[in-house]
Amino acid sequence: MFKQLLFFLLFASLAFASSKVEIFATSVQTQNNIVEASGDVVVSYQEYLLSAKKATYNRKNGDLELFGDITMSYGKNYRVVGNYARLNLIKKEKIFHPFYILDKKTDVWISAQEGSAKKDDMEVKNGIVSGCDQNNPLWKLEFSSSNYNTQTKWINLYNTTLYFYDIPVLYTPYFGYSLDTTRRTGLLLPAFGISTAEGFYFQQPLYIAEYDSWDLELKPQIRTIRGSGIYSKLRFVDSPSSQGYLKAGYFKENSKYYKDNNLANQEHYGYNFHYIHKGVLQHWFNAKLDGQSGLFVDINNMNDVDYINLETNNEVTNQTSTQVLSRINLFYNTNFNYYATYLKYHLDLTKNTNVDTLQQLPILHYHHYLDTFFDQEYFNYSLDARSTNIYREAGTKTLQTQLNLPVKLQTSVFDELLNLSYTTTLYAQHSHFTFDSFSLATNLDDGYFLRDSNSFSASIELAKGYEDFIHTLSFGVIYTQSSFTKKSGYYETYGTFCSNPINATNPICEAYTIENVDESLELNLQNYIYDGKAKPLLYHKLAQKIDYTQSQNRFGELESELRFNINRWFVFYNDTLFNFDEKGFSKSLNSVKYDDKIFDVTLSYLYKDSFIPSTPTLPRYTRYVTSKGRYRYNSHYSYEIGYNYDLEAKVKKSGEIGFLYSKRCWDFGIKYMQNNRPILTQSGESSINDKYIYFTIVLKPLMPPAKPGSSNIAVKLPE
């Protein structure tokens, strides 16, 4: 019994430099200062755990030598394997040959003829690094020498050749990357491509993260034919409840490219500032408030749309809209009241100047939530008031104030089967105009608008359960009538003219924001069908408005909205509006989506008819087709296709086709894409039809996994 216990537990404990080395073995012999151990040798030292067939330890100089089938584990992060190792535990030096190390967290391994380490630094000669299967790696990097720091997780490779299987595809004298996912200062993945119009494209981001409260990304780029520039993004957290970022960029076109393409600007620049603070009044002003306060800032400024499109070389993220909105919202909210101020600034990128663009600087808003009279639940009211400064640098300016006060009486009868309500709503609006020499109209008089309207509503909701599904049905009727209207000045002069939708774009009607309230009846029918697990199968709504103020064409547009989950993979959606006056459809949106985890297809078609004669800038019809599809052949192969077409303008807006091959240790993809993007020229708004080929190459875990549509290499094709 004693011999068996000695066989498994015999060890030698040696103390030096305030650290202890424990050697476990089946046999341990000591002569002078030399300790020899053999048979299932296990050495424990601090966070290191080593095993070998044989080991010798020199107490005098601190050398520990291991022989045969050596493994060394450090915590839970990595493991080293070799046939011979010499470790100096006093100097904290280690030598292995041959050398093999595996980082268990990232699955990256290095195999080499020899490896040595001192403290946290490791040196490797004539080796291979990969994140793939060790027996037959899909990709590998061969290098002449390398160094790696176990604390920073940064590895440097010299004279490196990239192989796919055994085929060399790329050589670089130096290659460095991090095996850690924590934020740290360093170079990010570069992006590069080639274009017949813009030349060779290269962007090398630099990431600076020296503090926990902020980081900075700098992205200098060059396009050899087109020009060069730099973009930056500063992210910050200034309190536990607030964060934001500041983006800025500048790009200068080469003179030849600028002249050949007749661009409006040779320099493109701008900035974006985004900030959110949840609790701004309490934190900034130390206000002792029980409610919730918040600040939202989204400021965007640029001289043209190319400021956005030049930030990257990815057509997937290219800007196609020419309208930019900046907002600042500040609010304070309680259970009963809401106070806020909003600032909205509109930037039209199709214009060379925005001095005549309408702005809302600021909007003051107060809202009192639904409340009861005399503590009676059936008698309640709410109040909404706002004042808007409609401003522009050149032209008519308006200060407009509006008030909305609905008072509601509601009850239910027939054992809550029928719900009844009566609402009277007082609405008031006042406009004050100021003019300058650029004003389009100088004869707009201040005025007020006052109206009281009444509505009666009745609704029924029914539900019934069946063996396999549940059906709910609701039907509602709302009758509305305006009891009196008073108006003066601007509203009396132009009210009838501006209430006609045909005149909505007339400059005279810029300040007219009143919705007509006529004697009308609204009918609403809704159907829901749920399966036995309460998941929606079908939703259908019919809505119709009847206007009794019209002697003819009383019926408003009939809306039919349908969503049908045919099965767990297939969904059909339709939203259609029929105009009885024009005896035609004013809008029809149809879309189908199929997703069974193998096929993912979305098709949609939009049709709109404004019933207004077409103009060069405002066509009567809108007909647009969008499509997107993905086929997952297996866990490795997926294919994508997309096509968007403007049927009315007969213009292809965008198209793409490609595939992605994904394995545990690498991704490879190719995508061809066309995109019709807007530009601003000296002649006004125009567009360019770009054609690109994107290549996606991701070596895992050296790079983040590829996402659909992501690419870091692009080739732009000629027109």
C-alpha cells in the first residue's frame, strides 16, 4: 500500500525566489544539487503545469530540463508541446524544440523547429501559424522568425508567405496581428481595391484606445487617379448614462478627375455628431426631479453627398438619399406631463446653397397625458400644445403655435360587448409672418384658425377559440362632424386654396399645416387568426371613409391591408388603396418572403398613382421592384442575388450577385455589384452607375467573420 501511494504521489518541493516548484513522478532521485525524476513526470510552478517522460532539475542554477512528450499549459489560455525543453525558473527563460503552441481561446497554433521565451516574450524560428486543422490546414503562414507576447497577445511574423493549402499566394516581409479581442491601440484591417475610373484604392485604419472612456479611429485613404483624404471617428462615454461619437472627414479630388467629371466641388468634407444622455437634467444641473429627462443630438453637415460615399469603398453602404436631417431633442417626462424642445435642420444636397430651405428652429412642445375629470374613468381629456419657429435665412419666416384639446366621454353596454364614446376636440392655430427682400410673398397677414369638432364612436370586439386556431374580430364606426370654425388673416385668405392637395407644394401654402375635418363616417374592420400557440397566422384590415360634405365622390380611399403567414417559412403582405373618385388604385404594395433556413427570398413591388399630371421633376406614377435572395447550399456555401429596378424611370437602381464560402478557419467570397448613386455636378444633380467586384478573404481568427455584404477588397469595373 505504501509503495502504491509513493508511486502516484511522490514529489519534490523546492523553494526559491519566493516561489515553489512541485515535481510529481513515479521515481525521484537526488544527488548533490541535481534532482532526477522519471515516469509520468508532472511539474507545477505558479500557473504553469508541465508533463514529460523524464525531468532533471538543477537546484543551483535553476535549470529544469524535460525530455519526451512534453506538454505545458499556462492557465486556460494556451498549451505548448515539444520533445525537449529547458526552463530556467529563476531567470524565467524557456527553450523548446521542436516547438508547438496552441492558444485554446482562439484555436491559433504555431509549429516551429525551435521556440524560446523569457518572461512574457516568446521567440520562434522557422515556423508555421494557422487557425485551421493541424493535419491539413486550409491556410497557413510560413515565416522565418516570429515573436509573441503572452500579455499583449500580439504576434509579429517576418518573411511571411501565405499559403492556401500548399499554394503560395502572398508574400510580405512583415505581418503583425493581435490574438486578443479586447480593445487596444493598433492597426485595423486594411481595405484595398482597383478601379478603372479611380485607380488603386488603399485605406489603412489606425485605432487608438489608450483610455476606457474614449477611442479614436483614423482612416487615411488614397485613390491614385481620383485623390486622397482622411476620415476619423471619436467615440466617448462621459457618464454611466450617456455616450456619443464625432465623425469628420475630408477628401480632395485630383484636378483632372474633378474636371473630367464636372463635379460641383473639388473638396468634399463634413462632420457628424451623435450624442445620447439619459438623465441630462439630473446629471448636468443636479436637478432633484422624479421624472425622466433626456437629450438626443444628431447633427450632420457636409458640402455634398460624396462626403458620405468616399468614407469607404463599399457600394453596399453608399448614400442614395440627397436629404440630410440634423436634430437636437431635449425632454422631461413625468407620469402626467411631457415637456420638450426640438431643433430640426434640413440640408438639401442637390442645392448649392440652403439659404431658402425651411428649418424648424426650435419647436417647443408640451403634452398632458390622458387624465380624468372628477376621478371618473369614463370622463377624460388630454392636452397638446406646440410652437414652431419655421425659419430660413432668405425668405418668409413663420412663428406658428397650435393647441389641441380633446375631451372624451366613454362607456360600455351589453355586458361590455359594445364600447361607446363621444369626443369633442378644440383645435387652434396661430401664424405670425416676417419677411425680407427675398420673400416670395409679402402680403401674408397674420391670422388664427379655431375649430371645434365632435366624434362619436362605437366598436365591438369578439373572440372565439376553435380546436386548432383562435379567431378575433373587431368592428368600429367613427362619425365626425365639425361644429364651428373661425379664421382670420392668412387662413381666411388662403384656407380654401391650400386645403386642396393639388396646391400643397405652392410656396403660399408652406405654413398651412391644418388637416380638414369634414362630416364623415369611418368604418374599420379587423380580423386576426392565431394558431394554437397564439402565433399570428392571418391579419386583415379594411378601412373606409365616407365624406358627407361632398355632393359627389363622397367615398374616400378604401384601404385593405393583409398579412398572411402561409406557413412558418412563407409570408405574404399586401397594402392597397383604391380611389373611388379616380376609379383606380392610388397605391399597392405587395411583398412575399420565404425563409426555410436554406432559401431566403424577398420580392416586393410598389405602385403609386398621384393622379396629378406628370412634370419633369415629379412623375405621376411610381413603380418600383426590389428583390433579394440567398441560398444556403450547406454550412459552408451560400449564394446571394439582389435586383432593384425603377420601372417608371426605366433605370436599374442596384444589382448584385455573389457567393460566400465559409469554414471554421476562413471565409472567401466574390460579389459583383452595380449601384446608381447620386453626385452633385456644376450643372446640378446627377448620378453615376458604378460597377464593382468585391472579394472577401477572412482568415479566422485573425480577422472577424465575414457578414453578408461585407468585403475588404474591391475591383471597380469600367463603364
